[in-house]
Amino acid sequence: MNDKTKRRLKLDDLLAVEYPASPALSRDGKKGAFVRWQADLNTGKMAPEIWKLNLDSMEAGLLFSDSCGRMLPRFSPDGETLYYLSDRESSPRVYQLWMLRQGTETRLTSLRHGISWFSLSEDGEKIAFEAPFWLEEGKDSAFTSLTGKEREKWEAARARKPIEITEVMYKFDETYGIPDGSISQLGYLTLSTGEVRLLTWEEPQHHFPTFSPDGERIACWRFPHDGWKKKRGDLTVYTLDGAFKTLTDGSAALTDNPPVWMDNEALLFGAYLINGEEFSPTFYKANVAGGEPEVCLPADADCYGPGALCIGHTAYGYPGELNQRGQGEVLFQAADKGSLGVYSLSDDGKVTALTAKGICIQGFAAAGQKLLLVKGTPSHIADLFLLDRETGAETQLTHLNRWMDEIQMPELTEMEVPSADGKVQIHGWVLKPAGYTEGEKYPAVLDIHGGPECFYPFDWWFELYYLSARGMAVVWCDPRGSVSYGKEYEAGAWDGTAYNDLMTFLDAAIQKGFIDENRLGVTGGSYGGYMTNYVIGHTHRFAAAVSQRNLCNRATSYGTGDMGSILEDPFKGCYQSLMGRMRGRSTTIKTIDFITTPLLILHATNDYRCSFEQGEQMFIAMKDRRSDVPVRFAAFPGENHGLTREGNVYAQTGHLREMADWFTQYLKAEEEE
């Protein structure tokens, strides 16, 4: 319940948020570690620190007292050594591999541009890694790191060179536009000798290398394709002499996590099962000997995954391996009706949920019957928990973000509402305004998630609670087109079905009696920005709108970013598909003459998912065609599509301030106390 003796959430609280990520667990289950990310208030960038966990005493604490960035902790098989990446003694943000044993730090690599990811062999004798290189520098330069001044000189020289463009897919949101020319290569370190060997020196990118149980092979994702398949990776196995074999060919693999070795001859990996317009992630088994990969996740498994995509929660940092091999099973992250949890797939094909419903597991590590969980809930930002699978006992190990104890927590109500066509139940939430008084009516904001192949999790999201702190109710739900509710639910994102679901759910929220129908706002980002435009282009019921990461014309998004390869089927031809949008209902700028709702457009200049020109088009069209309607365009220099999740914290606060102030002005809400 809302405790009015406590203070309301403030915008500056966003600067104090601590984000846990990358959990690690020793094999005996007695030691743990994780990365705490927090903003560096001098730069606004997020800085990583490793925390240690004593699982006998259930105590947690900072592992190092200095300000060096450290991340990606891994335990040796005996649990006595911790390996990690650190920028100590290196240029900022250029990470080398280090180890900590008996209180002594030792640097293990000095690669020219650092290491971006690594994993240990099962016997702890070798470490596989990926590292970025510029091939034109030559392989002989790979093993000498640059000093700070040398790196500044190197970066200045590189900035003066043009980037040659030869590919149809030549810019990506993750690289803030045109990639810098680096190619992530595969290598390994032999710990007994200290020898570092590069297995590759070639054009394709390589990601997430992992050793076979016997340490004789390394599996990874390799990206050799051109054209619209540029971002599609192939499961590839290397021997330690550099020979390789590709096990897939341009499949829709989930390449944001490493494959899992079942034994020395078979691997498990996540991929989308594509059948016409239908697709959903599942597990495949591939054999090193060859042959077609086989689906091995039961079709009737009561979960959506592996690697289910949730959106709209306070989280940051690499979550850790979301698919992990256990004894006679594979543990994986998946979702069910908004709950994101850990599941077990046994070797005989049985799927079992290991965590409760109504929570959001952002990352996990496993050892025997113990699970180390990064768990968020609708009432609190994520913390570390230890779950004993045998007894079901769960112990909270950290209490990050203690400042939340001072904050009023408005009443949150979960709802399921029948759709207008009676075919489904629409799931979502209604958050009362902070300081709510029985009998009064308040403005409300409908928040729409991106994707659309995403869902809102059972988790805490700063943005929603801050709008509540400004005296507004907040309504959010998963309309059709969202995932984790079954196959039939996934259709309807672009044809008006989702719009009807959103209005139906909002109407049900209004029936609660505390929402003023004359003071309604609507917002969303990416697909949610598209739907915000769609909503105000089809109804006049909203008094204000904020379109974030605006998408208004899917036809002109062709060639201006990476959306073509994401939203369209490259095998059918992106040009024909995207141009066809002009004749359909997916170009929301066509309804510009209908719009009377005051509109704020928020966009990052380096967004290459919903390209910046999308925000420009919507703004110019409003100025040109609807000069009588208030419109404001706020651009955030240097940020990309992930601005509100992983951008500079000062840009994040500026973005949220723009939104809250706009709604405050037009919905007659409250200024920050």
C-alpha cells in the first residue's frame, strides 16, 4: 500500500540505481559473484564492479576498493581462482583478461584492443576468448596493447580515414551506425604456459566461443553471410589447430548467447522455427559429425523461449549465459504469460519450471542443486537470491538500492481483461498515482511496449513509477502481437487488432473509478512509438502523446538503418516488402491530417533501428499539415535505440523529464516535489 509518510520517487533517483548482472557460481556452490553496474556521475556512463558472495555466511560485498572497471566473473573448477575482464593498466573501456587468486591480481593477456568475452574449459586449463582486431594492422601487432597516449593517436588517425561501404547491410544500431571496421576474432589461452593463440584472422565476425567438455574443440557463432543475412550467424566448431566445420547455414539462430555442449559430439542452441509467418524460439540439437539439426524442445512445452525477450524494466548489463548445461539437463531462461524464469529441459525431453511465477529472472548461474538468481519483482529493482532446488528455500543475498525503502510504492493491480472479440484475455497492470486519495480522479498514461515480439515482465520500471510520482495513473498491457501467451496471441500487431486490445484494456482500467477520461496520455517507444502514432491517428480521446524512438513510415526505413533485416523476411526481398507498406496500414504518417493530440517526439540521433529520419518526418509533417496542433521534437545527440535502457544516465533523465513535463502540461498533472 502507498505509505504517504515516505517521499515520492524523484528523477535524480535514476542516477543512484544499482544494476546487478552476470551472476557466477563456483562448482561447489559455496562462492558466488556478480557485476554491479552504477553510473559514474562525472561521465554519466555506466561503470562495472565485481561483488563477491559467501554462500555459507550469506554475505555480499565489493571485491575491490579501487575504481577500475571489472566485469564477467568466472570461477575456476576448484573455486579458488576468479577470472574476469578489467581495464586496469589499460586504456579505459579496453578490457584485458585477469585472474584473482589468494588476494593477488595477475594480468593474463595484453592484446592490442582487449578482449570482449571469454569462457573456461571444463578442466580449467584453457580459456577461449573473442577479441576485436583491425585486420589491416597485421597479425604481428595483435599481442601488444596500446598505452593511453598511443590509443588516442591511433583513434585520431582512424577518424581521418573514410569507411569503405560494400555491403547492403552496412550500419547497425548496436554500432551506432557504420561499424568501426573491427572484426571479432577467436582465440584461446593455455593457463599452464601463458601462451595466447589466435585461431582466426579473417573477415567473418566470431562471437561467444565455448570449449567442448574434453577441451579439444571450440564452438562459436560465425557470421560469414552477406546481404540481408549479414546478422545471421552459423554455429561453427573449431579444432585447436584452426580447422573449422559449420553446422548450420544462415538459420535464424539466437546468437546473443553461446551454444551449449551436450557432450563432445553434440550441441544445443536456440533458434527461431520459421514456418510461413509463424515463428517462435526453440532448442535445436546439432551434431559435430553433420546432418540436419533436430528440434528438441517439446512443442507443448508450457513456456516461450529459450531466451524470451521482455521489455520495460529496470535492468542493465550482460545477463550471463541464459542456456547452461547441468547434470542430465539443460537449464534455460524462458517466459510464460509475463513471468520470466528458469526452466529445465531434461535429456529425456521433459520441461520443468524451476522458479515461481510473477517474477522476472534477469540472469542466473547454476551449480548442482543451487541456482544463483538475479531476480526483479514489480515492487523492487533486482537483487541476488540463492535458490535451493531440493528444498525450495530461497535466500536473498543482496539488498541493493536501499534508497527504495524511502520511496512511496503506489498500489499496483494486475488485470486480465477479455478482448473485444472475445478470443483472448489481455494481461496487464494499472498503477495508481503516488499520493492517491480515495474518491479523487487522476490523469492517466497508457504505455505501449516495443517489439512487437516482446512482453512486459513482472518487474519494476523506473519510468512508470516516476510518472506515478508526478500524480498520474499508469496503464500498460500486452496486446496481441506480444509473446509468451501462445502462438495465436502473436498475430495482430500491425492490422489494428493490437489497437483494439489497448483501447479495451484502457477502458477496463478507467472502470476502476479513479481515472479522469478527459486527461489521458499515450506513449511508447519503437513499435510502441509506432502505435502511439497509430492511436492518435485513429482517436481523439487522448489529451497528450509522447512518441519515443518514433516509427511513422516503414517504407522510408528501407536503407536508412538495420530495420529491414529485422522486421522483414530477407528471402522475400526487403524492397518489395517495405514499399508495400505504403499501400497498407503500417505507415502511420498517412493519418497525419486526423491528429489533434499535442505530440512530443523523443528520438536519439544515432538510432539505426528506428532511424532518426523517422522522428524528423513526423515532426515536419505535423508542422506542415497540423500547424495548429502543439508539437515538440527533442533529439538526444550520440545516443542510439537503447537510450532509455543503456544510454548515458544524463540523457536518460533528460528523456524522462521531457516526457513527464509534457504530460504534466497537457494532463494537468503535478510538478516534481
